[in-house]
Amino acid sequence: QSGKLSIDPAFVVAPVNRRVFGSFVEHMGRCVYGGIFEPGHATSDDDGLRGDVLELVRELGVTAVRYPGGNFVSGYRWEDGVGPVADRPTRLDPAWRTIETNAFGLNEFMAWARKAEVEPIMATNLGTRGLPEAMELLEYANHPQGTALSDLRIEHGAKEPHGIRLWCLGNEMDGPWQLGHMTAAEYGRVAAETARGMRQLDPDLELVACGSSGRAMATFGEWEATVLEHTYELVDYISAHAYYELEGDDVAGFLASSVDMDRFIRDVVATADHVGAKLASTKKIDISFDEWNVWYQRDLAGAVGQQDWTVAPRLSEDAYTVLDAVVVGSLLITLLQHSDRVTIACQAQLVNTIAPIRSEPDGPAWRQSIFHPFALMARHARGQVLDLRVDAPTLTTAKHGEVAVLDAVATHDAETGQLAVFVVNRNPTEAVSFATDLRGFGAASLTEAVVLADDDLFAANTMQEPDRVVPRPHTSAAVDGTTLRAELPPASWSMFRLQ
Ligand code: AHR
């Protein structure tokens, strides 16, 4: 099989928004406790923050991190997590059926975020709580001083205001599993009032309204329309969440997961623009794709609800394979292709729970297979996203119908002259010879070409063999005249860098 990309530096989608390389830290499983926070670990600092994990987070290139949930936030009292640790209450977390010690809270997270060099994205609880608590949290976090709550923060050791700009108005309020689940009209009203109140304290905040927890939700589409009818002029983003997993042996269907994500994004954009048109608004609502990943949810389903109440149990510590990494790379390609409207995205989650980074108590931390496409794209997707054309054969999948075997995105930094091309071959069994005409870029030469592929699609990194799955040099890649050529192995993700 063969396929072709057409790229031209003049055809631009939008700038690469750095916030698309976001992640998510939820009080779920061992993401916080034993993940980013493990007092006493050999690499931990005085705040109990694991140094080895911090180093990997920086290497991953994460730019923004959503906190503290997730389903967790819908039952969370933020006040429990501030002040002297000895005075903090231990509580039940009904979302994940675990014991929450509250040893880690807002101020610890902000200290971690500064060390990790990431922007915080704070979620408020609109499940068991509402407008008053959201406003109090905002005042505690961001007001400089001289009020009861801001002075309390200072008393708690955080002298400077945290300056958190980006806030999520609840989490997955469309989901029947969510504490305080609402209808779209109920949530739309609550979100509007919460946004209004928060904006009275600070008009410059950026606010995210909850969209759908998945494209398969029965309320999908109607939910976004109703919520935005209530909130259009008050919020900046509508969220989208999507998780994918290999079902049975449908490798082809799984490799084409990004087809579903692409449709999801197009549908939400169409719905948001429809509401904007009805309201005669010139404003555009962007998408915050603030939960996405490969997640073997079926493995978790039975566990939650059955386990005893314990502190930080092992939940969804999925061991990611080569195949999963190719799908993650492909989902990132889709997110970047939509850079004009998807301006925030968070891979869920960051450490241990559904995560690119794994760590063991008193032990090492390592990169999962899915770490690699994320890290390479976060590092090298720079400048502008280009509007390219893919000309490739198709294959028919039971799940997504007919799909092109190749999908790709390219970014071009006009200042440095760097061009990066990311391509996925979604054909599970056949290699594709691919070519890209580079005439529009002058005399471009190849500076790096790597591929994620393997004869064993189910190989994974483990504590014993942490580098089993890594990107390898693309030995077939070459620029011949003004054409970049390479053989793309079956089920592979590739990166080509040119200058
Ligand atoms: O990321 C895991 C969970 O997935 C989150 O808590 C929830 O928002 C989603 O359903």
C-alpha cells in the first residue's frame, strides 16, 4: 500500500496551543498518594513531592494539569485539604470507595504545580456543593490578602495568591454515576449562576462548562445545546471526555479510535456554533478536551464498589502496550488537527492511574509506552498546525466504518524553520510506503525520524524492563530531492522532523 501527504506552509489551521499538552491529577487510586506525593521516598523533597516523578513529568512536557477530579471532586470539600495536616479530617470518598486522608490538598498541589512548571486547571464541586463554595475557594486561592479566606491561606503558609485562571464548573454532570448528577437544564442554570458569581470576583477567569462524558451518552448533543443556551456568554469552553480500549481482538477498530474523537469534536463544534447563531453571538466557544486516553475501564468496573475502604488502593494501573501507544499518538494527532477549536486537552491521568508514568512505593518511577508519543509531540509540535491533505487507501472496520489507513498532522515554526510531521498507520497488518512533497519548504533536510512499532503489539514497559517499548530510529526514512519517503510499519506511529 502507498499513501501521500500534501503540505504547504501557507495553509495554516491555528497556532499550536501549548495547553493541548495538558494532563490530569485526580485523587484516584495512587495518582496523588504514592504518585506525585510520597513523603519518605528517597527522591522526595521536604514537601513530600517525588523528585523522580517530577523529573518525568517535566520530560513528558506537560503544560497544564487539571485537579483534583474527576468524579472525586463531586464529593470533595476543599477546606478539608488545607491548614495544618494534623487537623485535617479523614473522609470517605464515595466516587472511588476509598479513604481520603486529606494529607494533600490545594496548597500542596500548587507547590507541586510550580515545581512541575505546569499551569493549574482547578475543578469546583458542583455535585454535593455549589456557588458559595466555589466562590469561597476562589477567594481563598486567588485573593491577595485582607479578607478572612485570603488571610487564612496566608496563615496556611501560602503567602502569595495562587492566581489560578482556568476553572472547570463541576465534572461530568451529565453522568448518572456522578454525585449530584443533573439534567442539562438544571446544570446549565447552576453553571451559569456559578460562572456569574465567580466572574463577580474576577471577570478575567477562564471557565469551562461540563459537556458530555462521552459521545455515546444518550444526552449527547442535546446536553451541549441546553448547557450552552444557559451559559454561552458566561463561559469560554465546553468540555469533552473520551476513553478508548481494545475490545476483544478488534485491533483495527481500536487503531481507528481517533475517527470517533474526530466526529465528537466536529459534533460539539457544530452544536456550540448552532447555539451561538441562535443567540446572534459573535463569540466562539472552544473545546476543553479535558479527559482523554486509552483506558481499560472494563478491568476497573467490578473493582470499584466491591473493594474495602482503603487509602490509595491500586486502581486502573493499566500497563500500556505498543498498540495503546500508537492509539494515543493517533488521538494526539486528532487533537492537534482541531487546534482552531480544541485549545485545551488533558490526558487522563498523569501517574499510576491510567497514566503515562508509573511509580512504585519506595521504588522506581518509569515511562509507560504511551509516554513516548506524548513527550515527542509536546516537545516538537511547535509554531502553526498546517492544514494537510492525506491521500491513502482505506480499510473497513466494524466499529467506525471505512477509514483511511493513514492519519497525520504537521506543525511548522516559521521562526526556527522546524517542520514536524506526525503520521499513524492504522492498518494492523500492512505496511504503507508514504511520501510527502516538501517543495513548499525549500531545501528541507531530515533531522530526526522515529517510529513506534513492534512485532509484538502487546509488549509493554515494566519495572523490570522499563525501556522495552521506546521509539526507534526510522531506518527507511529519507529525503529524496524534495520528497520525504518512509515505510510505515503496520500499526505504527511515526515522527519526522525536518529543517
Ligand atoms: O479519569 C477517571 C474518571 O473518568 C474521572 O474521574 C471521571 O471524570 C471520568 O469518568
